[in-house]
Amino acid sequence: MQEKHMLAGELGVGELSARSGVAVSAIHFYEREGLIHSRRTPGNQRRYGRDALRRIAVIRVAQRVGIPLADIGAALARLPEGRTPTRDDWARLSKAWRVELDGRIRQLEMLRDSLSDCIGCGCLSIDRCRLRNPADQLGSLGPGAHRLVAAGKPRRPDRGADV
């Protein structure tokens, strides 16, 4: 049954949850983070435009491949408000994210290839670390697994510890 304050094409939070496969709590979180938007009815109920379905799909796919939520939000913020992301929008977003993903793949390959020799932290707790980090040169860079940080790319504090 449609509420009289629901505009054509709008979805309530329950319907958006069912259609997107995302929990209501996640929808509320995405809204708090500014990734999706709703309007409020006179009864203070949330109503979402159909664009929220595609925005949530973009969010979920990006999260699945490891794109940080802040990067997802910045990308979606560049889209005109209320417009459903198009195929061209997705092509631009995914092209930009591909660069970051390629860097992560290189980091993971480097970690995989040196996993038995060094964990990349500069701790000198493994005998072979002296060969890979003479005189604890990485220690001067501060805490964290510096060998996992892409060459020339600064560490991002919003990513948490490098593990």
C-alpha cells in the first residue's frame, strides 16, 4: 500500500533495503555518510529516489573491491545530485579506481613474493630482516609496514594500520 505522501517512483527504506539487498542500518549509514540522500515526509519518514538503487549498487561493488568509503563518497559527490549514475559515470569511476587497484595488486604481489623472508615492518625480529632492512633504515619512517606502501605514494591515515 502506498502512503499518500510518497511521490511516484520513491522508495521507502524497507523497499530500498529489499530491492538493493542491503540492510536498513547500512542504508541509514550510507545516508549519514552523504553517499545517498532521502527526503522526509510530513510524518518524518524517509523516501528515496530510484537513483539510490544504482548508487547503492556502485557503493557495494566499490566496497567489494576494496575502495575506501571516503573515495567512494568523493566520486559520488561529483555526480549531479539526484541523478542516477549512468554507464558513462561508472566507466569514469571504475577507470580512476583501477589505478588504485593496480597499485594494491602490486603491493600484494610484493608481499606474497617476500612473505617468507620479511613482513615489511622494519621490526628486525626475523633473521633475514637485516638483509632487507639494514640498520633498521625503515624505522626512521615511523611505525607501520613501509614495504607495503606503494613507492612514492604517501600513507593515508584513514586506512588504518598497514597489515
